[in-house]
Amino acid sequence: MTTTGIELTDGSGSESVVARADRERPALPSLTGARWWAACAVFLVHALVFLPVYPFQKSELFRTIHQWIPMQLGAAGVTFFFVLSGFIIYWSFRPGNSVRGFYRRRVLKIYPTHVLGAAAFIVAAGVPLHRLVVWAPNLLLIHTWVPKWTTVGGLNVPSWSLAAEVLFYLSFPLALPLIRRIPTRRLLLATAVILLFVVALHTAYYLWVPGPKGTANVFVPRLVPGDTSPYYELHSSPAWFAQPDIPVSPSYWLSYTFPASRLPEFYLGVLAARMVLEGRWRNTRLAIPLLVLALSYAATWVVPVNYKMSALVLAPMTAVVATFGARDMHGIKGITSHPRLVWLGNVTFAFYLVQLPVMVVITRYLIGGRQFGVLGWAGFAVLSLVVSLALGALLYHCVDVPIMRRFAGRRTTRQAG
């Protein structure tokens, strides 16, 4: 690494392969469109948990639905985004890109939308601003590094994943020279080593860190007494943010929200991008990777919580991301590369960050103080989806795109000899 740029040779005798891969990087419409399906999985779980529709959420029907649509569905969507993040970051980085320019683009990409989402949540939920611990760690995206901040300072709950993304981005320029030194022929072996490390890490959490050891789903609605819908879901209630201390399970925190635990997923995406670019991943058929992913997801019902959220689905999810990338590399069109899905994929980030504030407003003014069954919940879920998508599109086109065009232009630097 130089002080102005990053040297993009791998030192393994495969410079010609790497150089050719650096030139041949087409757009990724299939992967962009696939983001929407992952976002829908996350949204569905959030709608089940964060829309406090009573007495529906206290019914046997809800318990049945939640058994079939548990947290690991949304968690699988997050795993997809983490692997995809590594894939996209490596794919888009070019010889001559400066480290400073890379960091500037990453900050401009995530922080404006994040701050607007946090501000919307603060206004909607009436967050007490005099308690810095409630909002400052979240605004700075450092809240998931401290167990209790994960809940007390969680604020706009979905933004927890951005704290992990910040670590991913900070580490990438530092790790890139090492990543590029892996010989092309050993990329699959390096991927297997990371996967084994993830399994070992979560096994250590299971064996030696306090927390739930059973297979039951721990991410369920926090219910209050009565059959009348409350005006706030508990995580957005003023009473929640007034609490001086909210403990969190150590093993759950380490397994799911602790940024360093999710770092391997990002680098699996980085290695997947290298394999696609350098011809080590040639598969373009989605059937087998998706089938293995479905089987792995089904297996999450019978494993402890530590393994539910990412470890079990990580290998097939990486294969799915790599296969989508290979399809784009070879110009293969499919459902996810349709222009409408590509547009939906582009607005996914903003959609992800505004969905909870939207649900808070809908709960406060339309749900609270009333009673609804499953059809009521479904109606409010659809309303939340439509409004979140509209606001997400507005943020994407009026905030994200103009900022990136105006301030995030690429600057090239001369490589050090």
C-alpha cells in the first residue's frame, strides 16, 4: 500500500489474470435486483415483530405464522447483504483508486441516508435527546460494539447492520494487499478456511459464552398486557428509552450484532468476486446453489441460536452471490436483472432504513388504541411496504444520487513503482 493508492498486484505469479480481471468488470444487474428479494425477507420479519397489532400478535395463528417465518429469514437477508457488500466493494475497486477517495465514497454512501433515517425515527418515536446514550452511539454507528448500547442506543433498529459495514469498509484497504496475494488457484481453499473459522467461532460462543442454548427463536414481539393495540412497539416506546439499563444476551450479541463476528462474511464476498473475475467460479446456474441454500435454511430450525443467524447459510449464500455475479459477468439475463427489479434493488438501502420509522408512525396514528386480526395486520404491513418504498425512492433519487454525483467522483492516482 502506498500513501496515495493501493497496489493491485497479487504477488502470486498471476498478474496477467488479475490485470485482465481488473479491466473486465461489467455492471451487476442480477445482483442489484436480487437485493430487493433479500430486503423483502427482512421487511416481512420486521412487519411481524414491529407492528404491534393486537389481538393478532397474541393469537395462536400468529404463533403458527412466526414458527414458519422466524427471525432467521430476515437474518438470511442480512447475510446476503454482508456477502454482497464484499463482492461489490472488490468488484468496484479499480487500480489507481485512492484510499482517501474510497473512504469518502463510503461515508457519502451510507451516512446521509442513515442520519435522515435516524432523525425520522427520533421524531416519530419521541426519543429523549437529553440522554446521549440513547441516540449518539447509533448516530455514530458504534452502538453494536458495546452489548448494552445495542439495545439502549439501538434507536432505528435496522441500522445495526451499518455498524458492521463501517468495520468492513475501514478494513478493506488494509486487507486488500493480503487478499490480492492469494494465488488464484487457492481462492476456493481460502474461502473454505474462512467458512471453517466461522463455524469454530460460533461453536466457541455456544460452548463458552452465556446465552440461550436451545433451538427456539429468541426474536419475538415484546408484548404488553391487554388485547388493545399499543401506541408504540416496545422498542420504540418512550418508556424503553427511559430505562437506565437494558441487558442483552452475550452470546446473542456476539453471534449476531457484534461487527467483528460478521467481518468474515464480507471477505467471503471479496473472495467470491475474485473467483468470478479470475475464472475460478464459472457456474451460472442458480438451481443448485438455491436448493442448497433452502436446505441450509430449513436446517436452522433444529440448531442452536448461535448457528441460526448466519453460520449455517453462509456457504450456500456465498455460492448464490457468486453465481449471480457469474451470470452478470457472462451477460446472462434473468428475472432479477429486469429493469424494474434493478430499480428496486437500487432503492433498497434507503427503503431498509426508513421502514421502522414508517411503522412507528403507522402504529402511533392508525393502530394504537384499536383491535385488529390477521387481515388488519396484513393491511398495515402492505401500507408500511408502500410508504417505505415511496420514501426510500425519494431518498435515493433526491439525496443519495445527487450527493454521489456531486461529491463522490472517482479520483485516480499514479501507482507507486
